[in-house]
Amino acid sequence: MTNAILFDLDGTLWDSSEQVVSAWNKCIEDKTDRPERFTVDDMHGFMGKTLDVIAAEMFPTISKQEQLRIIRQCFVYEEEYIKAHRPRFFEKEQEVLTSLSKKYKLAVVSNCQVGYIELFMGHCGWPELFCDFESAGATGLTKGQNIRLVMQRQGIDRCIYVGDTRGDELAAREAGVKFIHAAYGFGTVEAPDGVITSLEELPLKAEKLFNE
């Protein structure tokens, strides 16, 4: 029996909101004549959503084609900015994940664009703790479908998904796996199987759910 813990990225494994909002605002200033500028609180509301949804929320008064053109430019700025400015990781993250990796397969599943999880892996310094990762940008699938995809690739029998938003909760339900709410992140949920207020609480919470 192969057990695994899969993670959302933003608000669960790191907080890149300050870096992303700086990069996006700079891109909008440089590449468009749009008046919109965004805050870190705005960015928290965007985290975890797919590219097209974020673009529509950022620029609701322009065409979908133009929305996507601008957001893709923002992603170019974002990648370069994050390469040079390390986002914030959570307390004792490496210690906790190292311990978990001895008992479970670990992987990352996010709604992000291609290249974003790779930035996380490059900055964290311990990518070997993860057996796999997948993104909506790479597959075009829903987060729930990508959870199942990673499970199939890795021969995972039972899985817990850890995330901080209602979208993460719905993805876990779509995939048919248990869900732990990372309540230290950006969002709220409705009926999680477990709640943690820090990553340090995850090992005990995961063990309890796997033993139910």
C-alpha cells in the first residue's frame, strides 16, 4: 500500500505574493496603458486559480484575448523576478517535509503555469523530497484530474491533498482523496477532513487520517 501527501503550492508551501504582485505591476506599467495596479491582498485572492480566471478578474472590462495576452506577459516578468527574489517559506518546512518523505511519497499539484513549480524546486534546496509535480499549465486538466494523474504515475493507493483554499478542497473531492486545510494560508474551506494551523501539525494529522 503506497500512501502519499500531495500539496498545493501558493499559501501551502510558500508565499510568493509580494514577489508576484511586484512583477505584475511592473509588467502592466511597462507593457500596457492599463491603469490597474494590484496589492498583496489582491494577489492572495488570485492564488490557486487558473490563468483564464485570474486574467478575467484582473481585467474584466477588456476582451478575453487581451486579458490573456497581458497575463502571459506578467508571467514572463514574474518568472524573472522570482528567480532573483526568493519567496517566503514556512517555519520548519524542510524539517517537516524531510520527516514526511520517510513515510510517504510527496508531490506538488498546482493550477499554475509551466515553470512555476520548477522555481519553487530551485529555491527550496531540497527538491529530492518530492517524487513528482504537475500543473494545469502543463496538462490543461483540472487540479482534481492532475491529482489523479500523479497518483496513477506514482502508483499511489491512498492520498491526502493539502491546500489552503476552497478550490483545493473541491479538487480533493473531485479526485476522491482526503483533504487537509492549511489554515495558515490564504483561503477558507467548508468541510475539510483535517485542519492544520502550521506545517508542524501535518505529520500527526496525516497519520491520523491514514489510520482511520
